[in-house]
Amino acid sequence: MSTDRTTDFLRELLVRQLTTWLPAALHRSRRATIALAWAGVDGGGPEAALRVVAAHADQVRGRRVTVLVLAGGAADLPARLGPVEAELPAEVTLHLLPGAPDRLPVAVKAAGAAGAPLFCFADLPGAVTPELVTAATNGRTGEVLLHVGSSAGAALAAAGFPLVAEVAPVLPDGAAAGVIAFGSRSDRSLEAVRDALWAVGAALDVGYRDPADPAGVPIGVSADPDPEPLARELLAELRRSGPRPVTDLRRHTLTATVYRASDAVRALTDLVDAGDVRREREAGRLAGDEVITATR
């Protein structure tokens, strides 16, 4: 499952999501933990993650950040991380740990992460274990980004993550690159990870497919995607479930499709213009609390 392009993709996705998560975590807590685990080639992910922490030195000062890195197959990791570690504020503690990602629950517990924001990233060759995703929930303060061999959505939901999203990346040559799964309690983080997926996909020419539809046609990433497929899905959802607020339809877009929340608004606007749905208000932008109803 690991190729140069796949590891590049994972590294850039990790950097973007960690850049969003860390300031928010430090805003609401005086301590935070970042746990990173690779079963195979890490593609420079550990160094890139530490550079994100170093770039937020002003926000880190006066707080406590613990970074756990499990990458047992990389004997050169201490040497690689040394120069970056030297740039970290004194408030950051780095632990390099031997072993595979399945040791992450033990590492998180030993780090005293309970009760504070926790961000977990794990690159796994196969399926995720219940123990790992349970540890990633960290009570109610965790967020997890996974690269796995098959769908992990059910495991994340069973562990207690109320917001779960998955996509199956497809490389430019058509090769599958596993599944990206994300679990959180934050709508903002959910939107951020989808925006990050699209930004990285556009930069590396990676498309996305619904993991539940392995035979489906991959959706190419662009700044201005065709809203028609999403419009059809949202119309079907409205027919299934009845009238829904825009906020719910944005969330459905993030958890049940490969599109972004901003694409949902464009698709809903097209449905209103076509007369397929009815909005509460006559004009103006579609607000989050505005209820949308299918007309046919």
C-alpha cells in the first residue's frame, strides 16, 4: 500500500490537519498530545509533524505539548528528528518509541494524555483494531486520522466518534491507495480534513472514491467541481429523510460523500434554482439553520 506518491500524500495531509488542530487544541487547553504511528515507510511524516509544532512556538509557550512517534522500522529516525527537535520550544516533549502502531494505546496512556486534547495519526497496512480507536477517542477529547487497508468507519463510530468520514484515494495511474478515515467531535475539524484532502489531492493529482463503492468512478479533484452528482445525492437524502437544515446537509456531505461542505451549498443552490427543492427564505445566502424541502 505504500508508494512514494502515497507517502507524499499522507505526509501533506497530516501536515494540513495538524496545522488546523494544534492551535485550536492549545486555545482550549494548556496541554495537548500528538501521537503518530507508522507500520512501514513514514515518508518524512515525523519531521513534517514536528515542524508544524515548531511553527506554532508562540502558541505553545506556557503550555505543554507531548509528541509520541512510533516508527519501529526507521532506524535512522533519531538522527532525522534531531535537527528539528532542537528547534522546538522547551514546553514540547518528544518521545520516540519502538514498535508497531498497535502499541499506540499503551503509549498514549503512559503519556498521561487523558482529559486533554489528543490527535492521533496511524498508517496501518490492514484493518484498525478496536483498542487503537478506543485509545484515540481519549474519553471525549480525541481526534484520529487513519490510513488503513479497508473501511474503518464502523470501528470509529463504535468507539464513540460521532462524526466519521472516509474516502478511498486513487492515484493518477488508477491504483488504489487504501482508505483515509477520520473521527472527530468537531464539525470544524471535519470540514478542515475534507478541505485538506481536496487541497492535497489537487496538488498530487489524487482522486477519491467512496470506500463503500469500490467499483465506483473516482471523482477528480478540482477547485470548481461539477455539483450535479452531489446535488443528486442531497436530493435523494431529502427524499429519504424529509426536510433538513442546511447544516445537516453540509454534515451529510462530509460524512457520506467525498465532497466538501462548500460544495454542498453550491449543489443546494442549483437544486433551488431548478425547483427540485424549496428553501424557507426567498432570497439571500443559504444559512445553516434554513430548512430545505424536496418538492418532488
